[in-house]
Amino acid sequence: MVVPDKSILKNLEPEVAAINAALVDNLQTHVPLIAEVGRHILLSGGKRIRPLLFILSARMCGCQGNHLTGFSTMFEYLHAATLLHDDVIDASSVRRGASTANTIWGNQAVILVGDFLLAKALSLAVTTDKLKILQVLSHATTMMAEGEILQLLHAGNLKISEAEYFEVITRKTAILMAAACRIGAILGEVPPGQEEALSQMGMNLGITFQVVDDILDYAGDARELGKEVCADLREGRVTLPLIYALAQASPPDRERLAAIAQALTPELAPELRGLLDKYGSLDYARTVARSYTLKALENLETFPPSQEKTYFWAITEELLARTH
């Protein structure tokens, strides 16, 4: 299978612009603060991967129409709600290179706006009059909440296993991408096998997305990331590169890794990166991420050739190769 050049994703820029416009249009409220905070988190950046996955899934399954763009915003509202809550929990001050909403408006307001965005997503879901869509979305939001709690329970846990790590990222990140693809398939009324294949594709892309995100936390450029390198580790998130290094390291290096992880400063970051490189941790994580993109491509094999399928191929490569 020859994967097309990622440059074809430029053809989706009009869809992204339409999604951005719909995000603002759908954010109708009588409370100005909600709109202000909502615009801050929604329009501060983001690739709109989740809405695009939904739109492309629906179109590939035969569902057309301008209504898809407006409906797709529910996935971005859900995602934005989790970001707002995450920043409060982590006491984050910077996201995408800008001040986080909680540093501007305070924790209480931001948590409540996050709740509003969740409610807005659910209100969009009911417009289809399809109970199955509500069931998929409610299952996804439940799993996302469980993922957040699991992440909190594992904060600073240097004994977390790879299996436990993948359980967290599957629930916290991948499930929403899976839901976006499945709901697109539901609207297209495809057979159950194709619906499941699209859901699994979204799940595999979601895992790829998070593993790459966790690689970039150690290896990315702070200016591109919009946050400091190793910010996730400083907030207590022990992710795949460190998990692998701790498992492979000699006893002295393992002890040093643990000491650095528990008291990480910017000055210690180069030493940490050196130990990760010594044990091939980042290369291992990249290999894992690549394996999930290959699974995502396999999930697409049940569908005939189409423009949407070509876009999906390009998106898998884009998620794997991204630098921010």
C-alpha cells in the first residue's frame, strides 16, 4: 500500500476553516464569560483532528451534507472541556504557547465552562434523533472520565506498567477519536463490520497521537510545542519512553532515572534525555506508534478506494510525523 503525500491535507483547509466558524457559531449563550473562555480554548490552536475524522468517516460511508460540519463541533467541545479540566488539575499556566484559561479567569470559572462545553456536545448529539449516537457518546465520555481518574491515580508512579499506560491513553485520548469515527459510520448506515473497522481505526490513530505526544514531551522543541519540554513529567505523568527506560536500565541508571524524574529541573533535562537515548526509549516509542498507524491502515482495507480514504492515509502519516 502506497501512502499518499501528506501535502494533500492542504485540501482539507476549507473544512478546517468551516469547523472553526461553526465552533464560534454554535457557542451561543446568554453568559458572556462562557463564550469568552470558550473562544480562548477553542481558537487558541489545534488541528481539528476529531471533527475531521468524523466528517471524513461520514462521507466515506455515504453521508453527505453541510450539516456534518456543525455536528462535528461536538467532538471539539468535548476535547476542549477535558483540556480546561486538565489545566486546572495540573495547575498548568501555558498551553499552545498562551496563558491557560485558569490563569486568566480562575479555576472555578474554567471548570464550569468545561461543564458547559460537555453539555453543549450532548445537546448537539441529540439533534440526530439517533439513540445509538447518544449511547456511543455517553460511553466515550464515561471512559474519558475514567481515564482522567486513572491518570490521577498513577501520577508520579514510576512502577506503572506499559499495560496500565495504554489503558490510560486508550480511555483518556483514543476513545474520543474512536467515537468520532464510529458516529460518522452510524450516520452513513454502513454494515456493523465497517462501523467497527472505522471505530478501531480511530482508536489506533488516537493511541498513535498520544504516544507521539509523549515522545515530543521529551524530544520536541518548546517553541513548537507551546510548552516547556518535559512539562508532562514535571506534572507527574510517567509515559512510555520513561516506562521503557526504567525497565531496560541497569540498576544504577534506573536509580538515577527515578531520582531525576522525582525532582526534575530544566538543568537535569539533558541528562534525562541522555539516559532515554542510551536505552533507545524514544526509538522504541516511535516503533510502537508506527505499529498503531499500520493497524489503522489495515482497518481501512474493508472500504473501497475514495478521496476520504486517501485523506485518512495521509492523516495517519501526519500524526506519526508531527513535531507539535
